[in-house]
Amino acid sequence: MTSQIFSRLLTASCIAVMMSFGPALAQDTKKPFEPEYGQQGKDVVWVPTAQALVDRMLDMARVTPQDYVIDLGSGDGRTVITAAKRGVKALGVEYNPDMVALSRRNAAAQGATLATFVQGDIFKYDFTQATVVTLFLLPDLNVRLRPILLGMKPGTRVVSNSFDMGDWEPDQEAAANTECTSYCRAMLWIVPAKVAGTWQMPRGELTLAQTYQMVSGTLTSPGGATPISNARMRGDQISFTVVDKVYNGRVTGNRIEGTISDGGTWQAMRR
């Protein structure tokens, strides 16, 4: 009788021990999160950017260790990690917390100590301190972000995988011709300084109209009004031609200073 009782107690104890370890065993054997191609996100489905295009995008933006790269919708973190491995401080903003955790693991595994990731909504997160913004979003989302991007410091570079910014034409386009089979085009925009308005020059008045980086206008002097041509912004740099002279200048707030192709210099103050 005693042996039967002992046997029952032993069996019950074993069952209790197994039940107590069950959840821990289940947790230990749970597979780590792995993203699936085309999985639904908050605003877009997830499609990884080919590494060849990541490299191309960062090359187009001429990223250096003096930059701060922010990737909007950073997915598995590859763009941020690639920038960090080039010695660049980089941040990924991603809505999916599982993707954020995966990115942090990937960064740690690759020794990318300059890479950081935050869980957040790209339309609410303040990314305006970046000097380079990268993204792989749909055109309508790019257009929603466009006013913020255009309000950033002149010279900020914006690089998109495959999708445009509506009627804001890119400054440069390029393709990753190797090791990329889909979504292989990169587009670069350089945020232009705002120059529309009237500028006073020592010998006349420069009136400018502006649509993104494209500029038109008229130089009015005692000799009359002359349209400018070939006018364009590239960040805080402006260039235009008056008759046969090329004007190049740098915009600093309400002041422009520069050189003329005939060897002279010029300056202008916003009225």
C-alpha cells in the first residue's frame, strides 16, 4: 500500500514539474521573428531594398562621417546598418516593433555601433535634424512628407528607392545594375534654399521666381530689364546666366554672395 502511495506521489510530482517547465520550454523553442516579403505594415508592405541599391543610394548622397542619416520606414535596418558601418551616425524609424527588435539584433551582430532604431510613426517623428534622409515609400506617402523635407536645411539630401516626389523632379537618378532584380532605381533630391522674391544688387534689382530647385527671373539695371537663363538651385548654391555671363553664388539667409564668369564678384540682399 505504501509503495502505491509513493508511486502516485512521484507521478504527481513529475507532472507538476513538467507543467512548471512547460511555458519556459515553449518560450525557449519559439522561433525568432523573421519578416516575410510583402508583409503588411502601417502604410506600406515590406519589401527589402537590395544591398546593391542601398550602397548606390548612400553613394549618390555622398554620405560622409559628418552626416546624420535617418531612414524613414527602416524595415530590417539594412540601410541604417550600412551607413553605420561606413562610420556614419544613422537612425531608423520603424512602426513595427518586431522589425525594430530585429534591426537592433542585426546591428549588434554586425558591430554597427553607430546604428540606432526607434519605434515610431514617420509622420509624427521629428527627423528634421538629419542631413540625409532615405526612404522606400509609395509616391503618395512621399508627397505627404514633401513639405517637411522642403522645410529642412538647404543642402539636405533625400534619396528614394524607386518612387518619386510628385512634381518635384529629382536632381539625379541612377540604377543599381548588379545584384538587383527589382526596385533598382535610386532618386536624389537636394533641398533647395528659398530664393523667390526681390533681391537688391549694387547696380540693379534681381527678381526671382522659384519652383523647387528650378528658378527664373529678371535682372533690372539702369540699362533695362534682362531675363536670366539656365537658373537653378542646388542646395544653398544658385547659378544663372545673364546674357553671356554666368553668375554663381551661395545663399545665406537673406544674402547672396558669389562670383561672375568674367572674373568679377556679386552680392545681393533680399528686400
